[in-house]
Amino acid sequence: MARKKIALIGSGQIGGTLAHLAALKDLGDIVLFDIVDGVPQGKALDISQAAPVEGYDAKITGTSKYEDLKGADVIIVTAGVPRKPGMSRDDLLEINLKVMEQVGAGIAKYAPKAFVICITNPLDAMVWALQKFSGLPTNMVIGMAGVLDSSRFVHFIADELKVSVEDVNAFVLGGHGDTMVPLTRYSTVAGIPLTDIVKMGWMSKETLDAIVQRTRDGGAEIVGLLKTGSAFYAPAASAIAMAESYLKDKKRVLPAAAYLDGQYGLKGTYVGVPVVIGAGGAEKIIEISLNSAEQKAFDKSVASVEGLIEACKKIAPKL
Ligand code: TXD
């Protein structure tokens, strides 16, 4: 069977890490793309030179020409600028929207059959704009945020309870921002809902609430520590899990920014929900029932995403 082709549009902190992880997992041949000539080529050569040590046979190349993305099976988009301390993800909207327009045109021209995973922030608005600019089917354009936010949530819970991350399953709904909705009722430790963990006295309500807030602030905490950029190891690992579920038709149920066409009472919006990801892309949106408090938090998150989408429409009227 011919090797798959994975194209990475943006070869910065996350892009380079994506390439390294995709190579280590031997997911296919890899093309790193960037507008800064030299960076994709240098990182491709460096990761190729790790192949003899690790034993992967991926062909890894770097380019600044869109035609080199031709026929890509998976495209992961990190092109744009990350935030600096004191900046919100929303502050990146105007500059990164222009980047999505260029990237969307390149994808439409050279890889219209690809499964596209958007990472660029503000994520929910950027993935919505990328789908519009590229014209690809809505099930083939998805945003990575929920896997990262849920992974942060799992890490904090496992760390607090001193249990393996393998036995903690967390759920985050809504936009990738301060209004994200970590769902304690649907998050479990070995199947025990976190709400029961509190009732059992294994964790106090205050500790759980603090973990929920730290999850919301997860990105800003790292930006504040790094000062020169944002998180990239966990974001890259999260996107690779989504790409792998598509490439291997694993049908994983993952939280991701997906196009809603009536689900959750929403139409035409991208927001973080549970999605089945397989060879058909975003194959199924799973509608979970929400209690009034969860619904209120979700509605607030959706409103902030729709506000960003409205801002995109004002900047780019053709959207
Ligand atoms: O969960 C999530 N979705 C977030 C997303 C998690 C972490 C970071 N998040 C966002 O990803 C972040 O706010 C940024 O918007 C993107 C990429 O973050 P990264 O840390 O990789 O940024 P870098 O290192 O600056 O890399 C961006 C690259 C850089 O090499 C630029 O030269 C390139 O993007 N770039 C472009 N490539 C192609 N085309 C254009 N127009 C372009 N402009 C910049």
C-alpha cells in the first residue's frame, strides 16, 4: 500500500514537533511547509537524520511552495502567530485570519481531498474560516483543541489523585478559550465520575474547581512561563492522535472543534464537541445531554465563538 502523505502548513514550534511525532509513529511521508524559507528544509533534514537512530523510513521534505502539498492525505495547519504574555487568543484573530485565507487557497488548489486539522488560534474561528476559504467538505475540516484541553484536565486530575493517566478520562466541551467547559460529570477515574470522587471524599470540591480553572488557564500558564511563545508538545501530540484516527480509521471518540449542522441546536458553527474520527473524517457528532448548569456554560462558550466568527465576517466580508 502506498505510503500516506502528511503535509504540515507551518513549520514552527508545533509544526516541527508534529513532523517528529509523525515520523516516530511512521504515519507516512511528511512535507513541512512554511513561508520562512530554510526553516522547513532545515527541520526536515534534521528529522531525516534521526531516522537511522529511530528506524522510521518516512520521506521528510521541506518547502515554501504550495504545489509540494499535492495529493496530501492529511494536512495540519499551524501557520500564523502565537500569543505573547498578556495577549489573549482572540488578539490573534485579524493577523491569523489573513493567513487562513492564503492557506485555504493553497489547500483548495493542491489537496482538496485532504483531511484538514486546524490548530491556529483563535482556534474555533480559524477552523471555521479555513473551511470557508478552502471550500472543503465540513466533515473534512476539523479543529484541534479539545484533545489538548482534555489532556491538560487529565494530567491535573491524575497528578492530584496520584493515579495513572491511563485510567483517567476527561471531557471538555465548547470553545478553546476561557469559556471552555470541562465536564466533571462525564470525566472519570476508572469509570468513577469525578462528581462521585468528590462525594467519596477522594478529592474536595474546592480542589476539583481549582483543577477546572487551571485547565481553562492551561495555555496562558505556559505562555507566562515560556514568555517567547505558547505550548507545543501537548498540542502536537493531540493533533497527531486525531490524524492517526483518520489515517487508520480508528473511529476514536475525541473532543474537537467540528462543524455543527443542527446538533446541540447549532447550525453553521464550529465548536468543541465529541466527534467520531475515522476514514470519513468527522464521521459523527455525539450529542450528550447537558444539565442546566452545563448547558448555560456551553451556551456562554458558543456565544464567545460566534462573536469571533462575526468578527471574521466583518474583516473578510466574502466569508
Ligand atoms: O490548542 C490549540 N489549538 C492551540 C493553538 C495550542 C497551542 C498553540 N496554538 C496556536 O498554534 C498558536 O496560537 C499559533 O496560532 C499556532 C502555531 O503555534 P506555534 O507555537 O507553532 O507558532 P510558531 O512557532 O510561530 O509557528 C508558526 C509558523 C511560523 O514558522 C511562521 O513562519 C509560519 O507559521 N507562518 C506561515 N506559514 C505559512 N503561511 C503563512 N502565511 C504564515 N505566516 C506565518
